[in-house]
Amino acid sequence: MEIKPEKKEKFYSLPVEDIIQKYRTSYDGLSSTQVRRLQMEYGENKLSAGHHKTYLEMFIEQFKDFMIIVLLAAALIAGLIAHEWTDAVIILAVVILNAIFGVFQESKAENAIEALKNMATPKARVKRDGDIQEIDSTDLVPGDIVVLEAGDIVPADLRLYETSTLKIEESSLTGESIPVQKLGTTITEPNVALGDQKDMAFSGTNVTFGRGTGIVVSTGMNTEIGQIASMISENDDTTTPLQRNLSQLGKVLTYIILAISALIFLIGMVKNDANWIDMLIVAISIAVAAIPEGLPAIVTIILALGTQKLSKRNAIIRKLPAVETLGSTDIIGSDKTGTLTLNQMTVEKVYTDRQLLDSDVGLDQQDMTLRIMNFANDSQIQADGTLLGDPTETALIKFGQKNDFFIQDELKITPRVNDLPFDSDRKMMTSINQFGDNAYLVMTKGAPDEILKRCNQYLQGNELHDLTEEDQKDILDVNNDLAKQALRVLGFAYKVIDEMPSPINSDTIENDLVFAGMVGMIDPERPEAKAAVAEAKQAGIRTIMITGDHQVTAQAIATRLGIISENANEAVISGSQLSQMSDEELDQNVEQYSVYARVNPADKVRIVKAWQSKNKVVAMTGDGVNDAPALKAADIGIGMGINGTEVSKNASDMVLADDNFATIVHAIKEGRKVFANIQKSIQYLMSANLGEVLTLFVLTIMGWDILAPVQLLWINLVTDTFPAIALGVEPTEKGIMKEKPRGRNSTFFSGGVFPAIIYQGIIEGLITLGVYYWALNFPVHTDYAMIHHDAQTMAYVTLGLIQLFHAFNVKSFSKSIFQQNIFANKTFNWAIVVSLILLGVTILVPGFNQMFHVTQLNLSQWGVVVLGGILMVVIVEFVKLFQRVFSRKGN
Ligand code: ATP
């Protein structure tokens, strides 16, 4: 059902002049004073965000966790039935502390995700005070004049009044995925459905082709999309596949641990004849201690912190899973222009009159090549002379100015009456200008090979000649020579017509042209790109260049950047060769190619799929509207913040704020670090849990004093949490970019983490039990109960200390703690100090020690306890040493 706003005006049937008057605007746009007033009146142009949870709501939600409910029940039993009020209060305090941590983690993660959203504000091109400006689309007001281009997301509801082959895909509103041809002429029928309002452009829809201009008629929640509430619901991108995998594992673990707890309960009851309430509380504490309920939250927080780091390095994450996937990237498919190169074009060579010239040789203002490059050009010249637009085009305007050719003046005599905008499938664009009553000049510029296909004559010495195959070959040879020098080559052609064909499209216009000339433009490589390609290579990541540019230019630049070696012709393939290959053939041969030239955006999808069929994780860049499918198909779609279209940014998982290839490699490095740090947290927490369960299990079987529930809960829910989070912000380990990618199917437990959890958990348990055993055999007291009480205290302190020591072990999976700067992570140092204090308070502060059921230890007992902690480091150091020696031998 379509929800219609009440009394919404039928803007589509109002004459444009009426709308102009209604909003007191003009074709030159609003004035800045008007804009300020209207912004006050209408507010920001954005859809109001969904409901934000308050802290209280978040807090209450923490108590919905099954284990927490069980714990609360335990507190109740302890208090009401067993009259252990101190236990009840402490359990309650632990639960509340845990909930506060939960809220802290959740809000931190949410803030980070919110910040990301704000960073990706879409832009709009608007005419104000007579000038075209690029502004945040949130600043638009009704009455603004907006210019649309292929690749834009329509920023507000617009009444169009000028269009050039404008097509808009409106599936988000109408469900219709075929783009609609839009027109600037007023619709006269009285009642027209949304999909047929061809003189309107609606907020949130995608411009797929052409150009258009319109007046903003509604913004924000007043737009059509704003009226459809369900569209606003945010998609749930906040959990990652590995996180889901982890919570699934968590569920299985929960059942296993519940079974173990039940077993401990039974053994305690039957064998040790314990009080059932005490035993029940112990069993519940074990379950709470061992079930890794906090892990998914810790993973989210580490991922979210990762996104903040990344954004500081110009990589803006739009979807959280990208952080996780980044680290596993095997292949980077990158565009050339603007990503590997600077997209700062300068004309170096001109080929006109069938002669190749240096760019500093002055050209005659009547030179046809010079004229076409300026006329068939969409750059905007601002009042102050600055140039706005595609660098390829502005370079040509600058070249014109250098030769005293000023297009603004020329357009007054020969105005543009129509055009066919550029698209990367045709690889050309055309301007049609009028120079007499029935005389039009069609001027086309584009890829020379494509242009030549549409020419049958050439211009030399003001005369037209037939274009023979020989001539074509000569011209293409010049093109090749220029391309070999890594120049980007554009060709120019024209024709004169006396009648406008109908319809006006590429087939009716871009044919029977006269070839005029070419230019070769230099677009320097980004200085840091070569090093980044090399760094990626060392990390086992392959860089592939995919470009619309000419094969020879692409090869020359790829060689300079180290993507391919000198004369590696077999690694280069053109779009036309690619189109002759079946998908199966491409799958088989994909590893051979590193450079794809003159490809269409649709080919990118095939390349992504071919690599994915080899089980590789593919990151792919894209900037144009047609790149959106490839960006979606890739494991990580990478959009361009500066030169990318809004549609492509919207389809990507990550946007580069600086369009720079090197940023991708940095981001992968950061992604690897984040993944490694998550593994550290998991390894730390899970080995601790295992150690605890093991200790308790054996103590129960032996019939010894089990750790008090409050002791267990304190270690597990309070002191462990800080080091676990702090491990998530460990600095990047050296050599992280010397390892191979971890593989598509890896999980947080891959790379030896699972066995590490097991053996380290067992050692933690054994040391704790060892200390308990020592206390029994070298008692300070004579009283049996006191001896056990001491032993229990020592086991508690040992377990706590071991974990703080073990946190240092976990900092590197294979490196010794002596091979690293173990105090480099300030957060970690503080976490250890805080945890140490929290542990110390329960033992050393009078009053607390009673609540926590601990005795006073003497010096030798302290000595043993600390030795236990140190032993944990010594043993793990030995294991790491063996691993290092073993892996060196294995290599
Ligand atoms: P990449 O795909 O690496 O970004 P690219 O910019 O060359 O490279 P496209 O934008 O698809 O890729 O352009 C393809 C070809 O179309 C270019 O090589 C050039 O010959 C031609 N071309 C590019 N921009 C224009 C333009 N504004 N007008 C006319 N032709 C153009």
C-alpha cells in the first residue's frame, strides 16, 4: 500500500515558473541569506534516525541475558534461603558492575558506528548565488537548484526542468529496477502515479545516466521516501559473520558448561555431602564464570575501535564486517585513474593536422582539435576563474586557456544545444552546438580507438580526406607511442549537420565523424603507490589493475608501479579479449592476468567472481555508477571519497577519504591487527575460563574446599575484563605484513588459537591446583579447616594473578615477551594496574577480605602465589620457543 502524505502538492503538474515563484527562487538559485532563513525553517535535509536507546534501556537490557538471570536467582537463594547476605550482596554488586561494563561497551560501539554514518554524508551539487557549489546534502532547502549527474543519489525531491538523457533508477521507491527516462517538461495529466512522474526526481533514487537540473520541492521527512516509514529502518550491518560464528559457538559451549556444572553439583552432593544450596550456588558460579557471555560484546568493541583508527587513516568503514574481512584480503582489484595515479592531468602532447607536437607549441585558436577539446567538455568555470569538474576535462580547458582559447566567450557565439554525456561503456561524450539557423556542430571526444570506429574522414590542412585503413593504422600507431609513455590519450572528432535527428542518441549522432586529432596527458602515479604495491606483495596480497584506459598506457603504468614486470605482456588483457572468454575460461586463467585494460564496469563483476571461485577474498575499488554491482559482489567494495559517485559510495563497504591506493594497504594492515587482537582477547578469556572450570572440577572431585562463588565471579567478571579489552588495542605487531593472508575460511580460532586456549587453560588449572596442594602439604596452621581455608585463598589469588601474568603472554602468539616492548600499550598497562588493584582490594583491605572469604597470607605463602603466576609465563615462554624452533625447521 502506498502511503500518501496529506494534501501533498502535485509538483509534477505545476509549471516550473509557479514553483520558482512559490519558493522565491530563480534559475540562478537562492541567495545565501535566503538559504540561512530556509534552513532555520525547514531544518536539516535528512531522514530522522531511528530510536536511540537510552542508557537506562541499555542497562535494563543487560539483565535479559540468561546467565545473568541465573546469577540473580543465585543471589536470591543465597540471601533468602541460606541467609548468606554478604554473598548475596556481592553477587548483586558483581552483576550490576557487569551490566555497567555492558552499557559502556555497547554505547562505545554504538557511538563509533554512529560516527561512521556521519562521516559518510552524501554531497549535492547546488546552484546558489549564481555559482555551482558542492555542499553536504543535509544542507539543502526547498527552492535550491540542484544539478544531477550520472552516479548521484538524488538528494531531495526535485521538480526537474532541464534534462539531458537523464535516467533514474527508482527501485527503492517504486520497486521498478529499470531506470526511468526523465524529462524536464511539465506533466499535464491530473493524477499520475509516482513511477510516471517523469518531471520529478525523488530523494534516495539513483541517477544512472545523463544529466538534469531541478528545484528542490521537499526535503527530509517531507520527501516521498521520508513518508514511507519502513524504508528508514536501518539495515542490520552491525554483526559480522565471525561474530555470529562466535555466538553460535558460545551457545554450544553454554550447554557443555551447564552439563559440567550439573556434574560438579552432583559430585559435590553425593560424594562430599555438601549443603545443596551452597553447592547450587557454586555450580551456578562455575557456569557464569566459564560461559564466555562477554565475548561478542568485546569483539564488537574491538571492531568498533578499529573503525575509528581506520577513519583517522582515511579509510571510512561503512559496514562493520569490512574490518574483519579486510585482514583476510588476498586480491586488491584497483582502478588506475585517481587511485593508483593522482588524477592530476596535464596535456603533454598534441596530435593535430596529422602531426605530433609538444604541448608548448602554440596552437591556432581555429585549430579544430583545440576547439573540440574545449566544446565537448563539461567543466564548470566559476566566476573567479576556478575550474570545477573531471580532471581530464579541466586539463583540456587549461590547455585551451594557454593557447588563448576561452570557451566562455566561444559559447556565446556557438551555444551548446544538446549533448550526450560521457559514460564508461561508450568511452566518449558529445556536445552539439548551434552556429547558424540550421547548422549544428557535433563534437565528440573520447578513447581514440573508440572514436576512430565512428569516423570515416579526417581533417588535414582544412581539408577533409577519406579515412583509409592505412590512415587508421597510422593514427593508432601514434596513439600507441603516446600510451607507451604512460600518457592517457584522448581523441577528437566532429561533424556538421543541418537537422537534429530524432531521437538524439549515440546511434543517431556519434557516427560518420571527421577525425581531428588527439592529446596525450600525463597523470603521475601516486608517489606512495609503488611502495604500497610492494608491501602488499610481501604480505601475499596481489594487486590487479582494472582500468577503462588504453592497454598500452595501463601496461606502462602497471610496470612502473611494480604490478607487473617489464614486458610481461601475457599478464595484460583487454576488455575485448575478455569478452571473448567464457566465465569458465576466465575462472581457469584468472591467475595469469594482473592488468585489465579498456574494460567495462560490468567486466569487474566477472573478475571478482573468477577470483572468488578460487576461494580468494577480493577487495575491489570503484567510482562510477556502473561500478556498483562489482562493489557489491566484492568481499570488500571500496568507494572513492573524492571522485566517487554517491551511488558507488553507497554500494561500498569502505570509502577512501583520499582516493589513495596506499590507504587500502594501510587498511588491510589495520584489519590484520584488529583480527589478531580479537584473537588475543578470545585466547585470553577462554583459556582463563577453562582454567577456572578445570580447577573447580578437580577441587570438587578431590573433596577439597572449592573457591567461593564471589571469588570466582570477581575474577571472571571484574578483573579479567580490563585486560581482555586492553588486548584489543594492542599495537600492530612487527612483521604482520610479512605473513600470508589468513584464508577465506579462517575463524577467530584459526592459526593455532584453539590449541593454545586448551593447553594454556590446562596449565592455569594445574598451577592453581599445584598451589592448593602445596598449601595442604606445607601448612601454616594445624587446624584442618584453617589449612583448607588458606589453600582456598591461595588458589584464588593464584588464579587471579596467573591471569594478569598470562595477559602478557597473549600479547604475541609466537614472540617471546623479551622480543617485544611489552609496556608499549598504555591502555593495557592501566588495565593491569586496575585489575591488580581490584584483586588486591579483596585480599588486603580489611572488611573486604571477610566478604570475599579470604584469609591473611604470610610472606612465604605470598611467595608461592607469585611464583605460580610467574610459572605461567615461564611455561608459555618455553612452548613458544619450541614453536619458533619447530616452525623454523619446518620452513
Ligand atoms: P579507471 O577505470 O582506472 O578509473 P579511466 O578513467 O580511464 O580509468 P573510464 O573513466 O572508464 O576509466 O574511462 C574510459 C576511457 O574513456 C578513458 O580511457 C578515456 O579514453 C575516455 N574518457 C575518460 N573520461 C572522459 C571524458 N570526460 N570525456 C571523454 N572521454 C573520456
